[in-house]
Amino acid sequence: MLKQRVLTAAVLAPMVIAGIFLLPFHIFVIAVAGVTLLGHWEWTKFVDVSSRPLGFIVPALLLIGSLFTFPVNETGLELTGLHGGVIALSGAVWWLLATVMVLKYPRGTNWWSNSAVFQQLFGVLTLIPFLWSVLLLRANGYDTQPYLGAKLVLMVCLLVWAADTGAYFAGKRFGKRKMAPSVSPNKTIEGLIGGLVASVLVTSGVAHLFSIPFSSIYTLGAIALVTSFASVLGDLAESMFKRVAGVKDSGRILPGHGGILDRIDSLTAAFPVFTVLYFWLA
């Protein structure tokens, strides 16, 4: 299993990086929208509906409708970023609520665990802000610095990957105190701290290497810390929804990793939070 995971990651990571930097913007939009739609399809496994295709219709229409409602060319996103920003902010607010849900689990699930409406809403609030946050970052400064946005998107990916890796090794070496045993028994407080430290170090290095502007090193560190913590919540939230639904993996599309949601769960939380903080603070 480990070898399969490493092989899949070794193939997938270069493809993701190449797509971020090399795809024309309109193709990049289609690619990210496609990944998000796959995520919505997998989310139907968490929804209490009789038919997964029926459960997929509403979120798919909302996603496609948002792309037609708001400008999706790079200049349009620059000029009307308020629309995308509101969507990104809604995602950040959703993750505040998800934090409470994760911390209270398994208590306090009665109001949503048997409600298809709430379960669908959670999927929409998880995935559509993720889509628009990625697009907003990629479009940032496109006219004058075409690759600045690509560097920002890659920075968030590297931040999350560093947090995951740091948490794994710190947890394996020092982990004793469980962070959220009801949701994910293997995660520890020590692992969380290791992941936070790793994410700040990697984000600082990437910002220096790519000359990504921040108002101060303290702002950079604060944004990295909050985003890293949000990425952990994304992972925990998906684990919570899978436990309630009785699902082990969201899908099987990625050998050794499961589904698309199993790979982007941390990113779905990290991107909206980073986007809001970067545009407001950096």
C-alpha cells in the first residue's frame, strides 16, 4: 500500500505543478472545475439519498452556474474579485462551523446526520469556495506578473503537503496525546505541532525562493499557521463525514490514496482560508 501511495504521488505531483504553471487560464479553470465536480460526485457517498446521480445534480448545477454567473477570465477575476472573495469568505466561515462540529463529535450530530439537505449544503460549502479560491489566487496579478498567482497556488499546496508530512513524522516520533480520537484516532497534538512548524518553514522558504510579497515575516507566519491548522480541520471534517456515512474512502480513482476527496480534503479548507487572509493581510 505504501509503495502504491508513493508511486501515485510521484506521478500526480509533477502533473499538478505542471498544470498550475503551464495551462492557459481558461483550461486551468476547466481542469479545477473538473476536479471539483469529481469531488462533488464522491461527496454523494456522504449524503443520505436514494440515488447518487440525483444527489449530484444540485451541486453540479450550482458549480456550473457560478462559472457562468461570475467572470472566469483572468482579467474579469481581477476586476470583480469581490464576487469570488465573498464565496471564498463563505468557505472560511464554513470551516469555523466545521471546527465546532469536529470538536463536539460524536455529540451534536443529530441536526445534520440524517438530513440530506444539510449534508448537501456541507458539500457545496466545502467544494465551491475551494474552486473559487484557487481561481482567485491563480488570477492574482495576472496582467503584470503572469506567474505570481501560480506561485501562490503552489505555495498553498506545498504548505499543506509540508503540514501533512511534518505531522506524520512528528506524530510517529513524539505522538502521545490524541487530538480528536473520536474522529481520527491516529492524529496527535504532537503531530499537529510538527505539522504547523513544518508548514511555516516551508512557506517562508517558498515565499523567499519565489519572491512572493508579504507585508512582514510575522504576517507570513500567521497566515501559514492558520492555513495549516485549517488544512488539518479539512482532513478531520472529511473523516467525520465518512464515519457518519459508514464510508472508508470517498472513491477509488487514485491507487493507494482512495478518491479525489481523500487527496484534496486538506486543500478544500486551506485554500479559502489562505485566500481570505492573503488578500486581507498580505
